[in-house]
Amino acid sequence: MKPLKIVIFAQWVLPIINPRSHRTWQLALNFAKQGHDVTVYALLGKTDYSKYEKEYGLKIKNLGYSWYGCVNSDGGKQPLHCRAIMKLLGNKFLF
């Protein structure tokens, strides 16, 4: 079978631990193991993914920072304004 060029867009990837980041990472790894050209776009934060790119044969690109910088894959502490919004609104707007 001819190798495909696969692009995956995700909000999170590892090192943040949640089901969506795990699924995205495993999907990308499995496609890369099958010999496909895989590019993952995500909100990376400040994490350096060059080690993962070399080890697994992936291309990992940063989509930049989320709106107001509230959610990134680096798992760092959220800014004060994001924490205040989440305290006030809770999970009312999560999908």
C-alpha cells in the first residue's frame, strides 16, 4: 500500500494527560509505524517535541496559543484570568 500523508488537528497532545490527548498520540504513532507521513497540529505551549519527532518519525507543529492562553499541552499553570473565568462559569460551556 502506498504511504499516505496524514494531518491530525488536536487541541492537546502529550505531556498533558487526558483521554483526547492520549487518543491523538496513539493514532499518530500507529499511523507513523505503518509508514505513513504524519503531521500533528496542536496547541503545544512551551514543550519541545523535537525528541519525539526524531524517535517516532512524526512532524509536530504548533497552532500557537489558545485564545487568551487558557489551554495548552504543556500542562502549565493557567493564567489568573482563566482560573477566575472557570471558577465563575464552571463547566457550563464545555462540550
